[in-house]
Amino acid sequence: MCIHIVLLTYSCMRCCVPAGSSTEFDTAAGSTGNCQQFEIKTEDVTEHDDKPRPHLCTVCDKRFTRKKYLNAHRQIHTRHKNIHTDRYKCHMCDKAFSKSGDLNRHMRVHTGEKPHKCHMCDKVFSASGNLNAHMRVHTGEKPHKCHMCDKAFSKSGDLNRHMRVHTRDKPYKCSLCNKSFSASSSLQKHKLHVHSNSRPYHCPYCGKMFNTNSDLKRHVRIHTVAKPYSCRHCSECFAMSEQLTAHQLKSHSEGS
């Protein structure tokens, strides 16, 4: 059984997603009885609203609200591959693309080209989508909201990681003690602090040794009395990021 994707609303002017109707489906599918109409609303395909989109297409970087929409969308690429036989092939790896634009974007992985520059700082990015996500650091925009608490995030990936707090999903397991963690960074810190005896970072003031450079930097503030974390609501400054978070939660009711 083949699946036809029918978009039920007008096309998005930014994404060029075409509109569709049940009549168009009937014409395309015919009367063989071997086709299934798979309806996807436009707001579940485009990326211009605040909906979390955890399901990423690795071919064209489109995101979807549900896995079944992603699976249906993937058939578009399968169909294109059959028609175009992936004419645009990368000469540096085994990947191939049906569109030259997709190949050009992919080549930045090999060349390191980052043509998209932030006009508010000196950071550069290989894709415009990454630049758009970065701009939220400057604007403070947090469109990805958790539906189980009042937290919000600037990146969908941060929201996905946060959701593990509610689901108790801990996919990263330590091979040495079987402890599990919700984030890979937490697993790496665990291995350094618990299972590693290496302490290559020493304090220039007191000689104390640390596993990681970040731990050393945190410690040095005891000696320098540096307070790099400032509250955006008032003039308070803090030596540790967790102190700032606690202050914002208590004094300004900021929980995101």
C-alpha cells in the first residue's frame, strides 16, 4: 500500500509547502483501492510556530511534531531517489542528493565553510537555521515551551533533553558502574569525577588539583572574588551559575 501525503491548508510562503485537497488525492490515487490517504496539517510540517518538533529528517533538515509525519515525509526522498537516482554525489564521502542545493549545503561539513555570520557577535554558522537559533541568545526568545511545567527554551534540543526530567528517561549509561544519566555531558562529568584519578588542572593560588578545567575555573573565583554571572533583572552578581539561577527563581520568579 502506498501513502499519499495531502497538505490540507494553503502553502507556506517561506517553506513553499504546497497545498492539497481530497479531490487532488482522488485524482492522483485513482480507484485501485491500494492507496491510503495520509493527512498532515501544514502547521505540523512548517517550522514557523512554537510547537516542539523533536523528529528531524536527516536528508533535508525539516522537523515534525510526530514520528508518523516524519515517516510519511521520508517517502518523498525515497521517491526522489528513484526518479533522480541521486544525481548530485559528494566526492568526499558516499552521500548523494537529488538537488544541487542540498549537496552544496552538505559540502560545508567537509570544507568548514560558515557563511552565516551573527551581526551582534563574532560567531559564524554553516546553516541559516543554526544562525536563527543562535540569535535567540541575543533576543532572549524561547519559543520551545514544556507542556508539563512553565519552563521554556531557545532550542528544540534543549527542550527534548529537559523532557527527560518528566519522563525519567536516562539513555546514557556508565559502562563502569551502570549509573544512568539523561544527558551525555552528565555522563562524561560522572566518569571524570568518579572513575578518573587524573587531576591535570592545578590552582595557581593554592595548588589544589582538579579533574576538569571548568572545576578549576570555578575554584579560582574563591581566590579572585570574581562574579561573572550577573542578573538581568537587577544589579546582583554571582560567582557561580547555580547561585544566579537560585536568585532569579527566588527573587524574580524566573523558572526557565
